[in-house]
Amino acid sequence: MLNLKKSIISFLLLPVASVAFFSSVANAETLKTKNFSIQITRNCAEGNVTCNKVTYFGKDLRTGKSIRLTGKTIHAVGADGVTPSRFLGYEFRNNKYLYRVTSDNKLLVFNGKKLILQEQGTVSY
């Protein structure tokens, strides 16, 4: 009888585990440009408009070097000056460098306010 109860509980929990697994997978995307492959993962609950726990894992396809950064989503602001509206992309900081991945699939890297790299890419999920 105890094994039957364990089997029923396991069977009932399987869909919950599957939903949790697939919802975390759905939060990942990869941007590929000519010289870089960047995996972006939102580490926030599904359905959140903004997220301050976004992971950037970028790999230079020429050298093989990689970097891991933590950042946030960026949005236009609504008419009230506070509410986030249209999604603009992601922003990551590494000392004086700012990495931005835009909603139109561009990788932008700034050194201070100077744009030092811009590459168009394609996104896969």
C-alpha cells in the first residue's frame, strides 16, 4: 500500500516538475553575431515584466575567451514616468564597460559613453 501511495504522489508531482523545468528553459535565449555567441538567461519568475537577475554568458568565437556578467532588463517608461512599457533589451556592467543586447538583436559595448563595438545578430530560443 505504501508503494502505491508513493507511485501516485510521484505521478501527480511529475507535471509540476516538468512545468518548473520548462519555464526555466523558456527564459533563456542565445544571440549569435559574427564574432560572439551570447547566452542570456532571465533568473526571475515567469511573467515578471522587469528582471534584475539576468545572466550574460558571452563567448568570443575567434579567441574562445568568455565572460559571465549579471544585469537587468531595460524598458521604455510609460506616460506616468514610472511604469515599464516596451521592452528595449538587456544591460550588463563590467567595471567601465557597458554591454547592451537590444530587442532588435544588436550587441553594443560601450567604454564609458563611447561605443566601441556594435554587431547585429540573430536570436534563438
